[in-house]
Amino acid sequence: MTATILDGKAFAAKVRAQVGEHVARLKAQHGLTPGLAVVLVGEDPASQVYVKSKGKQTVEVGMNSYEHRLAVDTSQEDLLALIATLNADPAVHGILVQLPLPGHLNEDLVINSIDPAKDVDGFHISNVGLLSTGQKSMVPCTPLGCLMLLRDHHGSLSGLSAVVVGRSNIVGKPMAQLLLRDSCTVTIAHSRTHDLAAVCRAADILVAAVGRPEMVPGDWVKPGATVIDVGINRIERGGKTVLVGDVDFGSAAAVAGAITPVPGGVGPMTIACLLANTLTATCRANGLPEPEGLTA
Ligand code: NDP
């Protein structure tokens, strides 16, 4: 069997185009321009790349992008003061604080100081609670992107057996909640799971969000299953630095029914979903109907 490749790059371009059309309509019909504020503390190179890319794509879909780059030794008090200003600013509909924060800052406190209605990352404790109780919330971008790819491929996910490997607050747990909401039978696996291979082999949908290069081989994949590889790992191969996922793509693609590649799978969906969330937040803040197909 040769798996269908779930092309996240192409899908993300479609999502961005849809967001762009909605933004144009908001401007024309309501005089509204969605605004996304991104806060970066320090000079972590990977974070700088993400923030630059987020800013560029925000502007490309017609939104306003507000970047706040703060020194690495910014105090918690100053960061919280900035967030309070952004919370109160009606031109800002979405706020994202780039993680990880420098060690002297309390991430939970900072995230929970964001207005939940502007929490486009979906990490605020209120949004986590709303998602886990099946209520309308802001949904974390990476799991939302995975869900969009899965719904597009399968239509209904109802009754499918889903295994999520990884239980982080930003990927594993919200992914599991979303799959449960779509009526999958969900197992969350992690570093203490016994016989992970057998657990994975039972999955119709296998999501790997671990951070270990090519950890999931093809013989952990049920024939015909859909494999979503969230991992982004930089490794040295043939004298070059290459990006690989948490799944061994070659052996898994020979068994799976469908699979996301790395790069070009889940990765591009994350920023597209950030833009979709910013649009959703703008609509909600103004009592307007939410864009169809762009929320969970
Ligand atoms: P975390 O490090 O926060 O979580 C990793 C999870 O994997 C933990 O729950 C851990 O279990 C589990 N784990 C670690 N080793 C094993 C093992 N040997 N067997 C089974 N489970 C294991 O990572 P994140 O969730 O933040 O990210 C996961 C991956 O996704 C990374 O590669 C990251 O770069 C990528 N990522 C990609 C994004 C994208 O846009 N595509 C966005 C965010 C992340 P335990 O809890 O027991 O320690």
C-alpha cells in the first residue's frame, strides 16, 4: 500500500485564502481589520523565525500585525503591563506570547493574564476548560490544524479509534480533546505507556507529538491507518541538517492509508490556524457570525 500524502502546505494555503476573503469582507462591510499582537521576549533564534513568519502571513491575509520584541531580561511586571495594554486595545483581537519564555518569567501566569477572548493560542486555563467541557473556546493552533486535515480526509471521524502519542498541554492533550469531541475513541500515550507499539497498532488515526526523530516505525502502524506527524526535529544526515518528524516516513508510508510529511504536513497548518483563530476572535468580539470551516 502507498499512503495518500496529506499536503499541509497546500491545505494551509487554502485556509489562508479563505481567511483573506473573510478579512476583505469584514473591512468592506463592517470597517473592521483584525489585529494580531505577537510578543517575543528574548532572542531565541527559532522563536525569531516563527515570529517573523507569523508577522508576514498576518499582513498577507490583510490583518494588522503588531510585534512587540522585548529584551531577554524584561521583568514579569513589565510583561504583564504590556499584556494588560493589549487586552484593553480594541484594535488588537488576538494576542500571542511566543513560548518558551526566559526562565525567570512564569509562563502560566503570563498566559493566564491574556484576555481569554483574545487568547488565539488557546492556552489560557479558561479556554482549556471550555474545550474539555465541549464549549465554544479558542482552540490551540497545531491540534486545530491536525483536525482540519483529518476532517478533510475522512469526513466524519465518528467511531474511529485514535491514539495520540504525547500529552503536552500545547499539542497532545488538546488534540485528544478535539478527537473526543469528534466522537473518536481516544487513547493518550506517553513515555510511561506499556507496549507503545501495540497501542499504536490499534489506531485508525495515529497522531505522533513526541519530539523524538523518527521514533514511530511502519510496523507500529495499522495497515490503512491515517498518520499525523506533528514532530519537528532537526537532525544531521549526510552532512546536512534536515527536518524529520516523529514518524519514520518511509516505512510508515508503505503501510498507512494516509500520512502527513515533514516538512509540509502539520507545520504550515499551525500559522494558518493562528490566522483563522484571529479572525474567529474578531468575529466573536463584534457579535458577527463565525467563519465556517475555520473553527473546531
Ligand atoms: P513535549 O516535549 O512538551 O511533549 C512530548 C510528549 O511526548 C510528552 O508527553 C512525553 O511523555 C512524550 N514522550 C517523550 N518520549 C516518549 C517516548 N519514548 N514514548 C512515548 N512518549 C514519549 O513536546 P510538544 O508536545 O511541545 O511537541 C512535540 C513535537 O511536536 C516536537 O517535535 C515539537 O517540535 C513538535 N511541534 C510541532 C508543532 C507544529 O507546528 N508542527 C507545534 C508544536 C510542537 P511524558 O509526558 O511522559 O514525558
